[in-house]
Amino acid sequence: MADPNTNNSSSNESTDQVGIRVENENPDDHTDAFGSVGGSSGTAAASSSSHHNNIYGSGAIGQLANGYKSPSSSYGKNVAKMVTDRHAAEYNMRHKNRGMALIFNHEHFEVPTLKSRAGTNVDCENLTRVLKQLDFEVTVYKDCRYKDIVRTIELAASQNHGDSDCILVAILSHGEMGYIYAKDTQYKLENIWSFFTANHCPSLAGKPKLFFIQACQGDRLDTGVTMQRGHTETDGDSSMSYKIPVHADFLIAYSTVPGFYSWRNTTRGSWFMQSLCVELAANGKRLDILTLLTFVSQRVAVDFESCTPDTPEMHQQKQIPCVTTMLTRILRFSDKQLVPAGRV
């Protein structure tokens, strides 16, 4: 069980942690919606109404449940190297490399309705630092057009990840229900993660594929509610081959729930990325990823509140991240230095 004190802000925090505090002392709160703060354009209304009949939503689960199909249909012919025993409790994080981390950082846009995202470079710098501390090979892409994002992702998926533990993709941008914005246009997240399914990228089959999305998923506000005081065992390891679904081993962490705003401070960065970076720096090698993300959600939910007194309808609003997981084992970023030389 995690130490409950690990999430408390303290003057004794090490220098590689990002400071965090309640935002009600700083009026520089903005959202990552595609329109202006405090209003919703016709595009937003049309987008929201077009999803009302989608009972599963537009996230990863919704895209699968509503009929998303991978381009390849010959699943039975796909074979990949087994990297973990069938009933292993944890992912194999003992490869030579941790893996690639691709950060798509969007600050400026060519779409007329999109404002520049002040504060996103703080998020990018903090995330880059903590991911390097976790042994990722980090590459940052700034203000990419959609075709360049696809080209980069396609190239990454085509590489041999046999010596890597996992892959991580972070997207910092504007968004709306079911869509994320590149510099020049909007796109669906499935257009990115579908390149890494087990049938398309066999060298990542059975390995974690992690996506962190800092973007709005709509234009609804969360006013919050004031609160007043008032073990499973395995059957042993197996060396026999086994089959896995092509969509297994994905984790997609959104900064907010479908339909809602995602908040960003223009000087400190977004609430979600601030919290994620603090937790990764403090507990990234100690806690498993789902426990860690639970504490990220706790930080965002409890420690932050919008401060926009000049725009009353946006004032004192809240936010909660949303995690979609298809992970099949415990994921922990164990220290690479503790792995015996030559062990894979």
C-alpha cells in the first residue's frame, strides 16, 4: 500500500519534483478547449450533438465498442515473440532499453478558432525531465501538422522494439469530444494508437503501450461538490505459447472525462501534467502505474480549482482525469541499474 503522505505538498520536496498548489491564488487558468474560454462555438455544439447517440462515448473503449476495426483482418496469421510468461503478474521490464517516449507539444495553431496554449512548454519540459529519469529515450515534436504526426508515429511503429520494455506517447494540445488538434486540423486518437496494435507492431506485442493526453474532451464544466466531515494467486509460470487480443496492453490516460474541459495554468502548466510529473518523479520507480495514476487523479481532484473571477461561469471549477486501461499485468518502472548485466 502506498504511503498516504507521498501526495502531500512539502517544502522538503526534491528539486526534480514540480511544485503544486491550489490554483485559487492565481487567475491564469485556461482550458484546452478549441474555442475561447467561457463560450462554445457552433463547431463545439455540432460536435457535441453528433455524439449524443454514441452510448459508449468517443474514447478508446467507445471507438472499439462502436465498430472501430483495425485495417488488418487476418488475426490468426499473426505471430509475435513471447516476452512474458502466460500468467506472469508483472510486465517484463528487464529489456536493455526502457523504450521510446514521443511528446507532441502543441502551442500555436493554424486553425483560426484555436488560441495559443500558454504554459504548455512548462508541461513539456517537466514531462521530458521525469521520463528521462525513468530511462525513456525522449523525443519532443513541436507544433506538428497532422501528416507529420502520422509520419512520425508510423516510423516509430515500424521500428524493432525487441530490446525495449514499452513505448509512451504524450500529446499536449487542444481538443473536443472525440478529437485532438494538430497544428492544422483535428484527428481521432485511434489514428495514432492503431499503429501499435499487436498485429501492426509485433515487437511491442505483450508490452505496455502508454498514451497520455492533455486536452479538453468537450465544453462542459465540473462545479464540484463540497465534502463535509460528518490478493490473487497465479497457477505458476508457463512456457507454452498463448494468444492475446491485438488491442491488449494499452493504457490511455486523459486529462479529463469525456465531454468536459481540461484546465491549464499559463505559468505552471496544466493541472494533469503538473500532477503526473510530481507523481512520476516521486514514485515512478516505486508504485505500479495504476496506483500512481490514482494518486494523480487525487491531486487533480483535490489540489486544484480554477480562479477566473472575471468570468464567473468558469470560476471555481474542478477536473478529474480519466484512465482507460487494457493492461493485462502490473506495470512498474523498475530501476534499470538494478538489472544484472546481460539479463533480458
